Amino acid sequence: MNGNATYRFADTAILSVTAVDAPIVVTSAEFDDQLAATYERLDLRPGMLEALAGITERRWWPEDVTFADAASMAGAKAIAEAGIDPTSVGLVIDTSVCRDHLEPSASVDVHEQLGLSSACLNFDLANACLGFMNGMQLAAMMIDSGQIEYALVVDGEGSRRPQQATIARLQQPGTTKEDIFDNFATLTLGSGGAAMVLGRASEHPAGHRFVGGVSRAATQHNRLCVGDLDHMTTDSRGLLEAGVTLAVDTWTEASKTFDWSDLDAYVIHQVSKVHTAAITTSLGIDPARTPVIFPERGNIGPASVPFTLAMNAAGFEAGQRIACMGIGSGLNAAVIEIAW
């Protein structure tokens, strides 16, 4: 494989990874109640979100909390846990899918809220649910090259607006069964913030080494999931099948360079119980080593991998090998290895 499909890093470590929960719990049963009349008219049973996706609840932010606020809260927590001076951060990347406007970048809001230096490079990096892992890769490249000492990758996602708009649309008398299934994935989304500080491994021996990874694209599937903050349509079955195929291709490519057959943990993008079972079965990895957060958090987009990593970090031990596995609409996929 040519290009940048496989990469290794020499001197980058993860110093901290943090998760911030949105405070408002919204259950799938509440969604069922709001869609009860539509389900009855279409002869559909309530409970599909729990039965098919395994999602019992998700979180929402209060209306006065912006996506950049969520990213900044996670970023402040990550900087504090890393124990570094905020003014020493040389790069901040906001990888959020959700954004309140196209211009300026969300990163400038995060940069200002965290009081970062005027010498700190800041920009947004968007690649659907793979954005955070792309941000990690780019940050590690800049650290390894000696351009910066510390990097901060942040993400803030919120599902309130798309889910409220979707439910209102599905409550209309003209809604069909096809509309329900096209919008099903929107109702599985969640809200939360995540952040990570990366620095030089040689200066932080207690950090978690970013070993390297593999990426792969299958952009012929770029219309399977298309959306914005008000309307997202998803071919759930097509996305699952194409996503699993891409995951297998990426994993196969990785096996030429990395030995990931018996790692201590596999932190995968959190979508649903069907997706998790399909990935673990197809790749032959142990489900018991695959922590999940989707039952109570839903799909938090690009925040889901670092969020899951942060939620389970206390259970990891020094020396363990961990794979982080992401996939984003488009399709793009990546797997990275962390030596904890």
C-alpha cells in the first residue's frame, strides 16, 4: 500500500485523555413516547432503539452550552490532568462534527476560552466520526518533527438539536416507515466532550506511547450517511456492511506491519450493539476486551473513541497494548496502537 496508509511515531506520548458528560439524560423510552402515534399508525413497535441498537439513553447539553463550550471543558480538564502550563501548548485542533457556524473556526473559541498562547496554532479538522483520530495523527507528526512541544486535541458534540428536529419531522402525518428507518441513526446520537494532550515521550516517561497506526479509505460509499444539524439520513444496513468491509481491509493492511492479534483492549467507535458485534466477530477480537459506552451515551461521533478511552483508563495497566479503532462516514477508517 502506497501513501500514508501506515505510519509510526518515535517520540510522542499521550499525557492525558478526558471525557465530559452532558448533564441531561434523555432515555430511548422518552423518544418512543413522543413517536407513539407515528409508530401506531405505521404498525411499528416501540423499543427499537433499545432492541436493535442497545441504546437505553443518551445525554443532551443545556441550550446555553455551545459545542465549543463542551470542547473547552474537556480541554481544560485534559490540560489540568497533564499537569502542563496552558501557554506551552503549541497546537489545538477542534475535531467536532457539530458546529454553530461555518466561520470562524470553533478552534478560536476553544483557544480563547482556555487562555492559550498567541503562538499556539489552532484550526478545525473535520472528518465525520474519524476526526479526533486524524487530529491525534497530525498532532503526533508535529511533535515528532520538533515543531511543537505539546498538542491539545478536543471535541464537543451535541445531539439535542438534530434529535428534536428529527422527532418533530417524524411526528408529521405524512411520515412513512422508510422515513423512520432513514432517520433511525439520528436517534442513536449522543452528546459529550473529549480531549487529549500529547507531548514528547522522551520528556514524559510516564506517558502512554503513541506507537503508530493504519488508515484506509472507501469513498465510493460517501452517500450512505449525509446530514447536518437539522436533518441526517442514513442507510444503516448499507453503512454497517460497507463499514465492516472497510474495517476488515484496514485490519488486514495493519497485519503486514503490526501484530494486533492479542492486544489487551480494543477501543472502537461506539455506534450500537449490532455494529460492535459485527466488528468483533469480523476481526476475531475478544468482545470482553472491547469496552462499550453506547448503551448510556449513544454515538458521540468523533468524541466516542477518546471518551471511551478516558472512561476506561483507570482499568488499564502500564505496559498494556491498546488499539483505538475509528470509522467515519465517507467512508474512512483508522486503527492506532497505544502502549499504555
